[in-house]
Amino acid sequence: MKLTQGCKRICLAGMAAALVLMAGCGSKSPLDPKNPVSLTVWHYYNGSQQTAFDTLVEEFNNTVGREKGIYVQSYSQGSVSDLETAVRDSINGKVGAQSMPDIFSSYADTAYEVEQQGALADLSAYLTEEELALYVDSYIEEGRIAADGTLRIFPTAKSTEIMLINKTDWEPFAAATGASLEDLKTIEGVAATAKAYYEWTDGLTPNVPGDGRAFYGRDAVANYFIIGMQQLGVELFHVENGEVTLNTPKEELYRLWENYYVPIVKGYFGAYGRFRSDDVKTGDILAYTGSTSSAMYFPDQVERDNGSYAIDYAVMDAPIFEGGRHYAVQQGAGMVVSKSDQRREYASVEFLKWFTQAENNLQFGSVSGYLPVRKEANNVGQLDKVIAEKELSVAPKTYDCLSAIFTQMGEMTLYTNKSFRNGSAARKVLEYNLADQAAADREKVAQAVAGGAQLEEAAAPYVTQEAFEKWYNDFCNALNAAVNGQ
């Protein structure tokens, strides 16, 4: 796609190329404190996350920024999708669009699209090998989306998945049935526990058959596919040189179908609100798997039509498949720098390096629930030190989630697939294809049960091998079409 006026800074890149390479080799700074450069940053942070980010920006401007001649202005664009739309409008020169920011938050798939248009700066030119080695290796590797392997995404804050449980309502169920939190370490164990919970809650009202409640839900079904397959030894999207090969073996996908679709259809799992933390708040589920950054949204009470009550919580690792390898999702947007000129790009990287220093990154993470990106910062000791020195007020749920992940970092392997063309479309198939079908089929089963059918009888047509085969073929066709841009 041809670049337009919205990205006019890019034309300066050729003249600055040689200077850029020199800047990365320790040459004199192109900055002048007497003539500061003003940078704009676009992000999608809101609420306490935005406050935490803005606080750090202000600190930078008053200290290192003032000393070096850099002034940063940050703007929230609303949601992730709002931010992506604003960036695309700027690049394409849409009437009324704002000029491209110097820095903006971006997930890998979106950054890959922008990089294909030649609009991102090569960050490798501004970072030495010693500086790159300070960051978690897989975070740096995720940012190497350019065809030549150079860095385009600066890791600034990451997350993985965690399991959060309504401990208050779990305890009477566990006492009555012998269920154990240990059962929730595997995906199969979660499914079995959810079945037991449905049957137990159904039995609490013997005069109202078929009114059992769901136990569990999960955010980001796409992660379930990508990480679940990885745990089972299959890389769903194998990418080399920007070209993707799909790996969709039937046996492994059956295990995913059996442990997500079937429990949804039978009412053992649920998905009702926008996020599963919403479903915990309404009492529709007891537990969910979601991002570490979702901890701040886990409710302090359940609110039902007949009243509300306070709840306690428990934090556990995200469950993995029985016999599977301990992979966990690596997610979270990084920051990219718009291609412009040496002075602006250099200044942008200086800010990002400061923001990701251990104490600054942990200060942001302790409020937002994001993981720090430098190796030295990923431990409880450093977290406690920053909280004490900065006198931070950290929500217990956020602290517990971060410390749980820090404790497990050495035992898990963080994974995200490499970027590829049409990656966003492929991920949408993972996110919605099975989940939408499960929701629709659950509605039919629920209607049959309400009409007097037994649950197993009502669900039977949907959970057969033939039903799986049909879904499997439809799924593979949809995924192939998405990858091929159809």
C-alpha cells in the first residue's frame, strides 16, 4: 500500500540512515538540552494503568528528559482497537486523522502490518548487544519482526495467564464433595471439577432439575488453542521467513475440543459477560483463566439479584494439559517507534530504555499487573524493594499474581508465535470459531433441558465423534482461508 502524507516523516529515513547506525555504536548524542525534542506516545491504558504510566512520564520529563532534552506527551486512544484504527488512519492519510505519533503501543500482529509498509524504525541501531542482553530473551525475539531480523518492537510490559478462584464459594463445594485445588492444575482436572460442581449445585435444588451452575471460564480462547497445542507438542503456526505453515493434527485438536466445547455445551463452563471476571462478579462462574493484568478486575464481592456478599480469592498457575509441557502464553503489547529521523528515533529509544529500567518497570507493573521486561526485575525481592522504596500502594490480588508468576518463571516456557501476514485474521478464527459454536449449541441444549429433557440426552447430538469431525473440517477450512487472506 502506498504511504501518504500521514506518514511523511518516513521520507527522512534515507538521509538519516548512516547517522542512525552511528548512534547505535556509542557516538555523540544528537540531542540538545537547550533545544529539546517533543515526543508523542499513543497507548491504550485507562484508569489506574493510565495514571501509573502518566506518573512515570512526568517523572521522566522532570529528570532524565530535562537533562537530555526530551519531552514526552502521552495520550490514551481508548481501547486496543481504537488505537489500531488511529494508527492505520494516520498511515493511510485518512482525512481528519492525526499525524503519526513518535511512539505507540502495538501487539506483534499490528506492528507486523505497519512494518510491511516501511513505517517502523529499526531499534537495533540504537541498542548495543549488552543492552539487549538485559531483557528477557523471548521478549526481544518477539520484537524481531523485520525481514532481516532487526528489532522493531521494544518490550515494555508483558503478561501471561493465571487462574483466579472465588475461594469463598469454592470452600463449601470442596467440603461437600472432596474437591481439591490440586485438581485444578490440569485442564482435564478443571473439566472434571466443573462437572462435579454443576451436579452439586443442581442437587442443591432437587425440585428444580437441570439448574446446575457453571464453574469455570476463560478469556482469550485463541490462547487456549495456541498454548494448548504447544503443550501437546504441536506448534499451530510455524513461521519461517514470514511464511506460515499450519499444523492442525486431529488427535490434539480433539483434546482441545473435548475440554472446552463439551463442557460449554453441557453447562460446566460458561462465558456470559464481556470478560470472565464479570462472570465471577455475577456469580455465574467460580474460576477463570485470564491475563495477569486482569487481577485488578477480579471482584471483591458477588452481586446477585437477591443481594451481594464479599468473597476471598485464590491464585493458581494456569492449568495445562495432562502430560503436557509447561508452556504459558507470552502476551502484552510493546512499543514501536515511527520511522522519522535520527534525533526523534534516538530520543524515543532513550525514553523506552528509561521506562524499562527495573525500578520504573516494576512501579508500572505493580499497579497494572504487567510483568517487567528486564531479567533482573522478574523476582519477588525486586518487587518488594520497589514497593518499599517508592511507598507504593499495591492491590493484594495484583501482588499475588505477579509473585506467583515470578516464582514459576524458571519452570515455565513463555511462548508466542512469530508474526505473519494475515496473523490477526487467523487469531480471530481461533478466538471465535469454536467459542461461538459452543455458545449457540449450549443455548439449544439449555432449551431442551428446560423442556424436560435430561442433560445427557439433550447434549448427546452435539458431543459425538461425528460432531467433532464436522467442526474439525469447518475449523481447518476457516483457518486456511484466514491465513490465505480469503
